Amino acid sequence: MDSIKVCVASGHFLIREGLSSLIAQMPELMLAHCPSTHEALTSVPDATTIGLILLDYETLEMDGSDIKEVMQQYQGAATLLLTRATTSHEAAWLSNTGAKQIVSLADGKDELQQAIDMAMRGRKFYSESVLELLLEKSKTPPADNIQLTATETDIVRQIAEGRTTKEIAQQKNVSFHTVMTHRKNIFRKLKVTNVSELMLHAIKAGWIDGIEYYI
């Protein structure tokens, strides 16, 4: 099996060196040349060969639209955002960029390796420190008085694991339309508008394990 090419995108020398050293310890991954400026990063001719990009967006002076531009340029690659966010507002802003994997640069080696593993498996992953900031931002109280059916609860858990509506339908041997109907009912009952709100709500209510934070 071919190694997956990884791009470490950071304007900070020590961060590039540290992350490169970590990647070198993971035999299934292979470091690829990666520019250290935002402008060069979005004009790489062979970007489609990259399987994973570790994006230290702050040292590259990138805003939300810049992050989306990089994700568009590296279509097919998992984009793991590396952040220094310390407030709930910053964490919510990151979540709104559409990034599926976010970790703090203050997180430990084990959590970063777990984030990389989840990214390569196509699973959504927010590190515990980022999740805590998002929970702080969320004002939705636990849904103690809201009861989901067993099927609805199972669908929430599968959404938390990063499965798509099509994958859930196949696993449950029901139609795509049936799962969509369940999703709509779940969102209506909980008064949420997106998957991130659903996951935060489910963690608070204890429907899914707060440690298994596949937002």
C-alpha cells in the first residue's frame, strides 16, 4: 500500500520541524514538499496528490475564506486545522469554516496522532480542548425532557461517528428517504439547525460519550 502524502503547512520553522518529526514516526505517512506561505500554498500544481494537510493557518495569516480556499485547492485531502484558539468565540469561528478536524497546538502528542488517524479514516474530530470551548459557546441546555426513539438515538450515534446519511441507510437496510425523515425529526425535536449543534446537544444530554467527540 502506497504511503499517504502529508503537507505540513506552517509559517513557523519550529512547528514545521516538530510536526515533520511526528509524521516521520508514522510509517503509513510520507512527508511531501509544502510551501510555507499562503499564496504559494494555494497554487501548488500537484495539490491533488496530497492526502492530508496539517494547516497552521494563523502563522500563514489566513482568514476563514483563505482556509476554505485551501480546502478547495486540496480537494480529496483531509485538512486538519492547527489552532491556538483560547476562547469559545474563536472555536465557533473555526467550526464555521467547515473544517472537519481541529486540534489545538497545545494538545499532546497522543491526541494529535489520534486526530491524524481520524482524519485519514475520514472521521470528524475535534480535540478535547476545542470541544470544551464549543460546549462553553453553546447555550442549549441538556434535553432532559426530550425523548428520542431508539432508532433516532442510534442515528445520532452514527452521525457522531461521521457516517453519511447514505451509509446509515445501508447499515440499517432502509431507504435514504427514511433516514432523512428521521434526521429531520431529530433536528425538529432538539431545535438544532446543523450537525455540530446536534453533537453538542447530544453530548450534554449524555446520549453519546463526550470523549468520543467526532463532531
